[in-house]
Amino acid sequence: MIRIGTRDSQLAVWQATQVKNLLESLGTPATLELVKSEGDLDLVTPLYAMGVQGVFTRVLDIALLNNKVDVAVHSMKDVPVQLPEGIVEAAVLERASYKDILVLNPNWQTPDTGFQISAFRSQLSDPEISNLKPETLPLTIATSSVRRKAQWLNHFPGHTIENIRGNVNTRLRKLSESNWFGAIFAEAGLERIGLKPADSISLDWMLPAPAQGAIMVTARKDDTAVLRACSRINHTATAYCVKAERDFLSELMGGCATPISALATMLGDKLNFRGSIVTPDGLEKLEVDETRIIGETDAPGKVAAAKILENGAGALISKMNHEQ
């Protein structure tokens, strides 16, 4: 019996249940063990002010190392690129949507300024948004992610960003009780638990966090039986892409408090890699976009990181670290 450690939020339990179902479909019995993380207990402090690295994974890491669970299940974007000593990646499930979406506040009152939501919607979803004139109405958008904040302000510098914390259900409730125009969510999270509003807007121009939409399973590095069982549910293509994204993040020495984005997608025998770094105020941005034949390099994420560093990313990161 494999004991699966998970946070106790609805989304986390859904993810762990997918791992349980996959293991059991292959003849390996499993059970869920629920644990609360620091990120779940503190719903006020912005993530970037909480030490960030491992804020949603630390409690499960401890349970794993103390042999209270056999595997831990995480939203992969929450997992630090450097795993604790004694813990290894056991599997990555097939990726769901990597996109961010804007959920509109159902109770938001349109100001008497001639503002047309329908016109603004077309700007929000347009992948060529950088060619459009930013909306002038000073809207308020909620997110706890410095990456989302930076990219939003890069396109809409007149807007206000408010911090919003809590699990998916809590954030949806806070949005409906606020005077905010909308809040940014990961599409995969809302889709997985059936809470994606029909009128939400896909932010096709917003690059995701590295490994967004992927589920990661970790285990003790010396637990060969568990590692063998988990290897059977690993999705090779997803694991390859998210490794490239996390390599990019690692090479730039970034964490959740650094606005670094990355997306690797397979196009036949090629891999397209897009990455960016944006200052938290949205004023400065560097990007990399390249396509390589798969196998041309063992580390496409590291190659992309080297390229963006050559273009000035190192100085930009140093500046941000100094200002924090």
C-alpha cells in the first residue's frame, strides 16, 4: 500500500486522487494522507514575503523524510527546483492547460465612463496584445503571483494589483466579495475541480510559470519499490518539457519571488522554448523564443537561459534582488 501525502485543499486532493487512481489501475493499492502546509494556514501574507521556496511543499517533504507517507503530490510549479536531500522526482503526470485566465468579478459595477467590457475582452485574449493600446480605465486586478503582476503591468501600466491568497475556492469567494474587476487563476486548477466560470478570459499572451499545469510526484530516493511503481505513471513528453522550463528557472537562480516565465512545447520532432523575465513594476522585460530539434541539445532550458543572460537578464535579476 502506497501512502500518498497531499495538502487538504480541494484541488490538492483532486490531484492526489489522480495519482491514486493511476497507481491502482496498474495494480498498486494506495491511500491518501492529508497534511496542511504553511501556505494554506497563512492566507494574508503575500507569497513573496513568506520565504516562498517550498511554502506549499515543506510540510510534505518532512512527512516524506519521516516515513509518514511514501510519496507526495504537488502542483509542479510550486516545487523548488532544488529538491531536499533524500527526495527525488518519481513521476510527472500528463500536463493539463498551462494557461492563466482572468476570472471576472460577477458583482463588479461598470463605472459611468463608457467602458465596454466586450471591447476590453478582445484586448485581454489577443496574443498580439503588445501591439494594442493599453486600456486607460484604472482597473484593479487581484493576484498573489509576482510573475502575473509583472506581466499584467507590462501591458496595462495604469492598473492596480491587489494581493489575493487562499485556495481556489477561497480566492473565488474573495473576488465576488470585492470591488476588483477580476482575478488571475491557473486554468488547469479551476478546470480540474469544475469551477472555471464560462465567461473567464484566456490570457494567451501571458507566459506561465515553469511547469504550470503539471502534477509532480516525489518519493524517497532509496525507496526503489515505490520509485518503480511511480515510473509506470510518468508522462515522458511532459517530463521533458517541464524539465527544460525548470532548468531555465534554475539557471537564472529564480524562485516564486522572481517574475520568470517559461513554456516548452513539442512540435513534432522540434521543441519550441519561450521564456521571459519582467520586473515587478512591469517596466522592463527580456524574452527568448527559439525552436530546436529535440536531441540537438541535452538541456534546451539551460541554452535558452544562457541566451537571455547574454541579453542582460543577469543585471535585471541583480537589480530586482537589490530592491527586494
